[in-house]
Amino acid sequence: MANVDLAVPSGAYAVLMGRSGCGKTTLLETICGLKPALGGRILVDGEDVTNLPPAARGIGFVPQDVALFSHLSVRGNLAFAPKVKGMDVSIVEELSQALGLDQLMDRSTDNLSGGERQRVALGRALAARPRVLCLDEPLSALDAETHEDMCGLIQSLARSQRITVLHITHNPAEAERLADHRFTIAGGVVRDQ
């Protein structure tokens, strides 16, 4: 993939779609700093973050497999980024309420349902107060009712915190439900829909 040009307006909710294997996840991981950019620049609010380490980019990431820290409780997962960054951890309580995790805070992440795990992963990404939130098929494994609840929750949190979102999905209905801006990727080229 080369010469990718993707611009998401600040505060917008963008959805990226494309066939399996077309480079969606690679693009997201490059934006987050998990894979090196082989050229070009990655700008966040006009700041070049291309060569910054992932933690310094101001980007939250929820991978498809949620990748929770199994040795930490729900509370420990939510508090991880604020503690590492020396931030106020009061956001943990705010997020636990907003995400409906109050009763689960001391539970092991191994004992959570799929929807609960998704909410913890979202909370962990939001706890660092990112400017941008990257979501890699975060709702693909959820039942219909939980899926709808999570769509509303993600959209509400993104708007209330004024976060720019780039969300990968294969689900056209999900894209229609969430997106302010829709993009497709094919043959290494990103197109605005």
C-alpha cells in the first residue's frame, strides 16, 4: 500500500470499509504507531506524529481481539494508561459509569462476556483521553442487541469527548448507523464515498 491519502475532519466519526486483506488493519496500526510508516506523514490536529512512539501520539486503539490485560482487573485495565502517563485516574470512575462497568470493576477480564470485554477495551482506550480513537472491527463478535447498544455508546462517548474516530467494519448497516464520513480501500487506494 502506497500513497494513501485519508483525511478525517477533527471530531468526525469516519468508517473505513474494504475486503479482507486489503490493508485496513495495517493502515490503522500504522496510524497508531504499531507499524512503521514506509513514507509520507501522519498528522493529528496538524501535528506530525509519524515518528512519535505510540503512547505519544494521542491516539487510542481498540484492536479486533480487544487484547485486554488478563493479569489486571477491569479497574486495572481502565487505569493502566492514566497511571503510565502520570495522569489523574479519576477518569476511571467516570468511564466505569459511562460504560456501565460499575459492578464489574474488581472482576477479572477472563470472566467477562463479549460485550463487557468490548466495553472494557473501549474504556481502556478512552482513559488516556485520546484526540483520535481507532477501532478495528470492535463490534463484529456481538449479538444484535449488544451491537446496537455498543453503537450508541461509542457514538455518544466520541461526541461528548469530541474525539475523532476512525472505525473499521465490514458491516454496511454499522457504517450507515455511525459514520459522518465513509471511506473504502481497494488496491491500496482509499476513496471517499
